[in-house]
Amino acid sequence: MPIRIVVGGLNKDAIERAARSAGGDNVTVAVMSDFEAAKKIKQGQADYYFGACNSGGGAALSIPIGILGYGNCATVAKAGGRPKAEEIDKLVQAGKIAFGMSVEAIDEAVPMLVKSILKKHGILN
């Protein structure tokens, strides 16, 4: 069964493309509002949330934090910063399910997230 990713926030189409490209047949990706996306996870209809905003930690995660709880959410790349694969691996292994990033980091952060998630689920070595 593929990993179910829901996408909200800014530049949804770019996140969707990057996630599909990185995950191939191992992921399904659905674009929706951040509210709908967080509810899908809460209801068990999706596995992970990816969202972007200008800062990486504000609007990208505000709704998921409210619905899923702060402890389930993490920022993987703030504005002006770069995502780090080892940090993403730690967050995924720690059980985080909602990830925020700055718009400028989408092309770099999303493939790292997808790869880390697929590894966690034993789909990738």
C-alpha cells in the first residue's frame, strides 16, 4: 500500500510534483487546504502532511499543529535555511507526521522527506 501524502499551504503544485517525482508508485499525493489535509490525517485517511509558507514554520504548520498537536509537527527548512537529510531522518524516525518548509526549500526538502519516509516504512533501503 502506498504512503498517503496530503499537501497544503503555498505552492501546493510544486510540493505535489516533487513528492510524486521522489516517491513514484510508492506514494499517493493529494492537494487540498491545510485544514482538510490535517483532518484527513486525524481521521486515518492520510499518513503525512507537507506544507509550505514563506517562513517555513508559520502558516505552513499552524492548522496541522492545531488539529494534530505540536508534538506531531516539525519545520524542516526555514526561510534562508537549507534542509538537512540527517535532521529530517531524525524527525521522521521520531514519529512526526506533519512537515513545514519555506517555499524556497520545496525542491530540496520534499525529496529528502519522501526518501526518509519510505525508508522508515521499509520501502526503500
